[in-house]
Amino acid sequence: MNKKIIFFGTPYFAVTCLEKMVEENIKPIAVVTSPDQHEGRGRQIRKSAVKEFSETQKIPVLQPSNLKNSAFIEQLNQFKPDLMVVVAFRMLPKAVWSLPPFGTINLHASLLPNYRGAAPINWAIINRERETGVTTFFINEDIDSGAILLQEKELIDEEDTAGSLHDKLALKGGDLICKTINRIFEGLILPQNQECKGNENLAPKLNKENVFIDLSQPIEAILAKIKGLCPYPGAKSKWIDGQKSFTVKIFEAEIIIEKHNFDPKNVIIRDKNILITHPSGYINCKILQFPNKKKMKATEFLNGNTFSDKVEIS
């Protein structure tokens, strides 16, 4: 392909699409990704997943800290891109996305206009959707609202977590990105304006508040939230054991529909299982993370730890 493309992305989701582009001979002339991060006690430098892959392919890498910086925009101009592709990157200023003559396209992990926002995969699982997908669209001034180019549906299996659905949509997204690029340059695509009916779900960014489980919800909804926050950031709950209170993350659980005489919102231990009581039965917490401990199976935790007879969840 003779057309010049610049790719914007940071995490592994974006790498899957970039790999597919390279495989399909749609190799970008440059990539834009986040600056390197220093982490850990040794302040080791961590490169983004996109940068690591791009270096193996000898693709030039740009890492601006400010996307509105005139020097960065001039760098982009010097590449003379025909099209720019954005996957899992931060919001671009108009001075950037309006630069190429063929426009700037974005891949979103939902069937737009449903689930606009930062966390569409998580919220599709949390809301117990049975279907989602990926969408390519032209970027404009408003987030996730540009004209739709192509869409592909994906069924959500009952056992899916945010992690497994992420991987399926990343693969589907790579194919869709390549198909979209080829059709744009061939003039075989007709953008369709998004039509909102007013009943669309949103996908707000996950924060300190909305990752906590609500034990007043139906037990199936609680399980869906645990799945929707696995493997990251983990569904949280606040446990109270006597005078101590602490936050526990739950990454894997199953529900047990069973009548019992326990008060709801209590934690009980039964047959090496950590169970949360619910009016409909129990939530069997299979993989958890307690403060200052690694993620582990409930059986592993109980081998060296105990609770008092009365542990409640607020």
C-alpha cells in the first residue's frame, strides 16, 4: 500500500490491531504512543505495548506529552499522512485529527452509539449484555460520536469476563481496522451518521466508587459485576471484622442459589470456601486479593488466615 498512515495507540488491545495491519501489508509510517513510565522501587522504565511492538518492526515512534504542542503537530505534518488510525488512545485535539486528507478513524469496542465512553467492554459484561461488537468511525469534536464506517458483532458468552471479551474484540477489531482502511482508500465506504434513540447505555470510566459491588442488587447482577471487572481492576467490597475494616478485591466467583438462615452481607467459611451471604443464596469467592497480599485462591488464603465469627460487608 502506497498510502501513508500514522497509528495512535498504547495498550495491548492496540497492538493486536497494529500487528494485523503489518501482517496485511498496511504498515504505518509512524506510531504515536504514550511517554515511557517509571515504575517500581527501582524506577525501571516501562515502555507502552505499542512502542515495544513498533520497535521490533522498526516503525518510528513519537511520544508527545502534550498533543497540542506545535512541535508535535509539525512532526505529524512532516510525515504527510493520508490517514490516521486511533485505537485505545487519549482524546485528540482537532488540530491533530483534522490533519490527514482521508480523515482520522477510531476503533471502539462496542456497537456505537451504544456504550460510548472509556470502558465499553467492562460495562457490557456488567450490564449482562448478550451481544456487543466493534465499530470504526471518523473522529470529530465529540467523543465516540463520529460517522460510523463499519461494525462487526460479537456474542458474549455466559462465562466471559472483561478479559476474555477484550481478547475476542481485539482480534475482531484488527480485522475490522484493515477492512476499513482498504475500503476508505478504494472509495467503497459510505459513512453513516450515528442515530441515538435515547435508550443507549454509556460506558463511563471506572473509578474508586463504581467498582464496588452492591449486595442489595440481585445475585446475578453481582456476579456480572465481578466478571465485568476481571482481570482489572477487580470488584471491590468493604469487609468489617471486629474493629478492623479493609477492602477486598474479588476476581472470580460463582453463585449458589440456596435457602439459608444467615443475615445478608455476612462472610462465612464453609468447606474451605469463602461465602458472602445474600437473600438468594451465596456468592462463593474463588479468587480474591486482600490488602498487602497477592491475588490468590480462597483455599490458599484460608491455609494461613482466619476470620472472626462475625464478618460483615458494608
